[in-house]
Amino acid sequence: MRHKQVNLSKNQQIVLETIRKAKKPLKAYSILSSVKKKGINAPPQVYRALEKLVELGVIHKIESKNAFVDCKNSECETSKATAFSICKKCQKITEIMNSKLSTYLTNFQDNTGMKYEKYNLEFYGLCKRCKL
Amino acid sequence: MRHKQVNLSKNQQIVLETIRKAKKPLKAYSILSSVKKKGINAPPQVYRALEKLVELGVIHKIESKNAFVDCKNSECETSKATAFSICKKCQKITEIMNSKLSTYLTNFQDNTGMKYEKYNLEFYGLCKRCKL
DNA sequence: TAACGCTTGTTATAATATAACATTATAACA
DNA sequence: TGTTATAATGTTATATTATAACAAGCGTTA
């Protein structure tokens, strides 16, 4: 498995490392405060790194949370097909990797004549533990 | 297509009317400036109305745009199952009403043991006109 | 070298959203 | 009707999320 990390700039690497170390999705300003000690001082530096990392598909943005997680799917080349489950109680977020689902959605066509290039799906509910 | 009949408060009605008149998704502060002449002066008034309307399922939030559209689906009782197509070029947003899709997603199960109560799906691409 | 593209650093500000609190309206019902 | 509970309102202030704008550095390559 090859890592695109090789091609990342310094700030991009720092931000990615921070996200990878986290057990949960991180928000931009939380990342910012984590990386201040590494010389990243201002929001644009974080947001620029995030934008690039999302573009590369190595992280994903959870739109309904304004938070970022690293992509656990090693085959994920870009961020064009993403699905997450979000626990309403503990906020745990998991990337759903289900080939039937992704095939279904990637091939989905409706009658509007639109050509879909990308999708993002977010499921909400209670995770196994919080159901108890 | 019939709109849903619901008992709404004054501010909720004003906000809903504004969204219904719009041809495209509206952002909260854009709504705010539209309704200033009707006596709504501050963000919380708009956000509270929006929150309630979303809860009732008469409008939906497009998470990736921080914008709100009215629900065109007269059978949509709550905001538990939503799907949209978003044109990357003209920003046109359409609610997807496809029973096969909603059945598929509503019944979707993965192996995490999570029980899904709600989902939101956003497709991105080029609409018919922008493809030309 | 010069021109270019990309990343960086920096300050300032825009855009989105909520906290907190006081007040008023409405609904439910004894 | 009066009483209570709940929902909605109005208001100020502030928190949170994100981008604009500009200057400068660095490596590539023409």
C-alpha cells in the first residue's frame, strides 16, 4: 500500500498526522490548537491543508459536523464516494465501507438527466453501545 | 404538488414563506435580511424557526452548503430520509424522490450493529443544462 | 537567470451559529 | 375563569467556522 503522504507539504503532513492520531473527527480550530506548537499559527494554514487533503481523498469532511476524519479505506483514491455512520449520542463516526452500497450509489441514476460524479451519505442513529 | 399543512408560529411562517418563494436554497443570513422588514431582527429568531421547520420536515438543510430548501415531497413527514442532487456549476439543488433509493437506504444495514434512524445523501455533478 | 507554480506566513474580516436571559403568547385543563 | 406549563419571542453579546488579500519563500525548469 503506497502512501500519498510522501507528496505532502510540511503543513499538510502535520495536519494529517494530527487527524490520524485522533480517535474521533476533529474540527478545524481544534486542529489549529493542536498544531500551534509545531509552528502553525493561523486558520488559513489549517484550512489550506485540509482542503488539499480532502481533495486527495486522504481525509473526509463530515459535512453535518464540520469535522474531519482520515480515510480508513486504502483503496480510496479520491473523495468522490463517501458514507458515514454517526451516533447521535456518543458522536462516534465510522466510515462505511460496503461495496454493495457504493456500487449502488455510484451507479444511481434518476430521471433528472443529471450525471453524478460524487456523493456523500451520512447515516444517523445509535451505535451498538449507546443502544444498550 | 400540495404543501403540508402545519400549525406554525408567526416567525416560522415568515421564514417558511421566504424559503418557499425562493428558487434556490437560502442561507440563514440571507433569510434574515429578507425578513427584516417583517420584524425579524436577529439571527436567533431565524435559526430557531429554521430548527423547528427542519424538525417538522417542511424544510431541509443542505449540509454541504449550509442552506435551506423547502421539502417538495408531500409525503415527507419528517426529515429522516433526505437525498439531494447538487449541480457543481450552477448550484441548482433538487430533492431526489425515488422510492427505490429511499427503500434501499432506509433498510440499509451494515455489520457495525448500528441502527439507523435517519440519513442524508448529497449527490454532486453536472445538471442537464450545465453538461451541454 | 527569469518565470512559474506552489506552499507558506500573516493580518484582518466574513459568514455561520449559539448562549444567555428577560419577556410574552398560547394551550391545556381543573 | 384562573392557573400552570410550554412554546415562542426579542435582544445583546459572543462563539465558531471559514475566507480574502497580500507578501514572501522555495524548488523546478525553460
